[in-house]
Amino acid sequence: PRDPVAKLLLFGATGDLARRMLLPSLYNLHSDGLLPPALTITGAARQDFDDAGYRDFARAALDEFLPADRKDPATIAAFAERLFYQPTDLSKPECFRPLADKIGDIGGGLAIYLSTAPSLFEPAIDGLSSVGLTGPTVRVGLEKPLGYDLASSREINDAVARAFPEERIFRIDHYLGKETVQNILALRFGNSFFEPVWNAQGIDNVQITIAETVGLEERAGYYESAGALRDMVQNHILQLLALIAMEPPAHFDGADVRDEKSKVFRSLRLMKPEKVPHNTVTGQYADGAVGGKFVKSYAEELGKPSTTETFVAIKAHVDNWRWQGVPFYLRTGKRMAARRSEIAIQFKAVPHSMFAGRGGLLQPNMLIIRLQPEEYIQLLVMAKEPGLDRDGVRLREVPLNLSLDAEFAGSRRRIAYERLLLDLIEGDPTLFVRRDEVEAQWTWIDAIRAGWTANDQKPKSYPSGSWGPSAAIALTERDGVTWQDD
Ligand code: BG6
């Protein structure tokens, strides 16, 4: 049952995520009439704003990040009325009393969104506890990064657990808010024809790619200590993998969906250190051209040499009955040739081709789930080329196309955070990450990092605007598999 709160408290209210994503998302929810009518939103951050100052700040962010057709002055003015602000330095315990006074009565429910550096999670939780902002009517959303390894993520989870029971903790992975990501569940469990072949008998391999064209942006401090494995694989890519690999949940709810995902994470084959160099490739971008524009190398952007990976490719295995022997190839990188998030599922080849040698090599069927930049699902099938074929039938791969953009053209493409903020406000945990999931993810990630250290594996250079180091191509080619769309 949905249980909306009356108040939202936003830590990190002046940060980049708030400007680009959270304020525009809240505005969109407001403008679509989806927020509880009396919901107030209190921003908290170090900047010294009063309510009016924060309303101006929010209006400027909306002006910068909303598409022109969403900017309605009257709606923006009404949205701004919901906003309040309290200057808060999370490292100063004395800041919490004035914050609690500002928030006032929490009997109608309070949702807290912590979009801050992870080092501030613990002081924030302690401060909130000290002024009673953690009671049974309060739930808390945690933005990534949730630590940088298993030990640090346990520390954060323990600190939060001292103040909130697990059912009131909402760990955010914004990929779970994306419409096409949720569509994986619709595709698998709303149709009968995929599931019988959705296993090691029917599927040859699975590829998951999140390629970005952006570089370091303004995040040197964070990114340099994280790297691609922690930044993208530990969370987003593993969540995609789990949705592809999990068993059918009995119900679409927080308990059943997360139980099944968690089992997948626990089935990931832990890499022994000596296996890591064979199963992972790391890279760091050199200078080059992305989309016709010259860009600097990572080290130049950073201003110093670095061994942080901006690209990683991994051959992973899910060791359970369904997936025995099926490789999951994962890759993600910055400054790649194109922005593309996609899952490609390659089915087994037909056992015998009656067309062999007669003008048509059979390609194995492929299911492509494209998340970005477009949203579509495509099934690549073999079809006969038109013609009289006197020297043999000619076959060609053609797509069966489901363009979600075109099919649902009337509906606006929402920001992933709209879904997640609404679920936090209404208390639906299904699309949030449970503690056991995060810890199983980190266990697998830590084993890879340990292998990198043990083998002194350093990232290989790749030109900006490419698909990563050539070793990433060799990672699949040695198994006779080609990355889709290279
Ligand atoms: C974030 C990472 O979690 O996801 C960023 O920290 C990355 O490095 C971003 O750019 C990608 O998200 P999206 O939604 O643009 O694919």
C-alpha cells in the first residue's frame, strides 16, 4: 500500500544532482499532479540561503535544465511555493536542532533524501537521530556512492541501520528508475515466448554495454578515487545483469523482486586473483576525437598521471542451474565512440542449416534492448531476400522492431529520478536496492580489485572516441563472440 509523506527533506539541495535531476524531477511530478498536494520540500546544504534565495536557486536550475515546452511560469511559481531551505553543515552537530525546528511536525511522514558525500552519511544519521528525525514516520533515501568496497559499505549500512530499519531505507540506483530497465521485466514476465529459451540451452551469451562520450566532467575528486568498476559496474551494470538473469518473482513487489535479484548476485562467480587478468580488461582514455571534437586525455583533464580505469570490460559467469556456461560480457567506459546503453542477448545458432553453402550465412538470433539514447527492443531474425533465387536462397538478418519511443509517442519520457522520488515519497521499495544486494555486489567487485592489485594490472590506454582498448575486443573474440554494434 502506498503511504505518502507530507514532507521531503533534501540534503545536498544545492548540488549538481539536485540542479540537473532532482529539482526538475520534483517539478515534473508537481506539474503532473502526482505529488501529495500539501507536500513541502525543504532543502539543506552548506550555502547560506533563506527560503526566497533557495526558490531563486531552484528557478534558475529549472530554467537551465527543463526542456522549453515544460517551462510554464505559473506552474513554476506554484512549485516554488513548496520549497523551503535551512543552511546545514552536516559535520556540525549543532546544525540539526534548527533543522528539526524548521521541519516541524513529522506526524504526517517525512522522507529524507541524502545526496551527499558518503563520508557525511554517518554524521547526518547521527545528527538526525539526536533531534528525533528518525522515528517510525521517517524514511530515508541514500544516493550513491554507498562506500568504495564491502567494508566501507558495511560501515555505512551499519550506521544507517542504527537509526532506521531496513524497510525504511531506500538505496537509490537510478538505472532502476529508467523506463526501459523496468521494461526488461515486462518483456520477460509479461510474454510467454522468451522464457522457455531464456537459459543456457537457448542463449549463447549476454552483452551489457554502457558507453558514454563524456569524460571526467567536474567530478575529479570523486571519480579518480572510484574508477569505472565502482562507478558503473558495482551498481548499474550488475542491476541490469540481475534483471536479465533472475528467476521469475512471484509478485512485483519489494520482497520478491529483490529476493530474486539478490540470489543472482550471490551466484556471480567470484574471480580468483589469478583469473582476473584473463577475464577483465581495464583502460584509460588518451586524447582523441569524440563526435568530431578534440578532447584531452584523462591524465591531462586531471592534471596528473593516474592509474584509475575509465573503461572496464569483464567476462562474468552466473553459477546456477539456468546460466551454466553462459558468459555475461560487461563493459562500460567514458569518452567512447558513442553514447549507448544496451543489452544484447545472443541466442544459440540453429543446430543445422539447410541453407549452408547456398548464399546465406545464418546469423544467430539476437535480442537487443536499447536503453539509451533511444529506447527500443529489437529481435534480429533471418529472413529471405526477395528474388527468384535460382542459385540458392539468400538470407539476411532483419530486425523485428519495437520502438518504445514511437509506440508510446504521446507519453513524455520521464527522468529516472521522477519514478524513484515518487516511490520514496509514497514508500514503495521495489525499485530500490536492499542491503544484501549491495553487499553481494561489493563482494564480487572486491575480488576483481584484489586481482588487479595482486597482478599489478594497470589500465591500457585507448583513444578517446574509440570502443576501448583492443584487448576488450580480444576478450570476446577469443570465445568466437563479437561485441554487438562495434
Ligand atoms: C552515474 C555515474 O551513476 O551514472 C556517472 O556516477 C555516469 O559517472 C552516470 O555518467 C550515467 O548515467 P546515465 O543515466 O546518463 O546513463
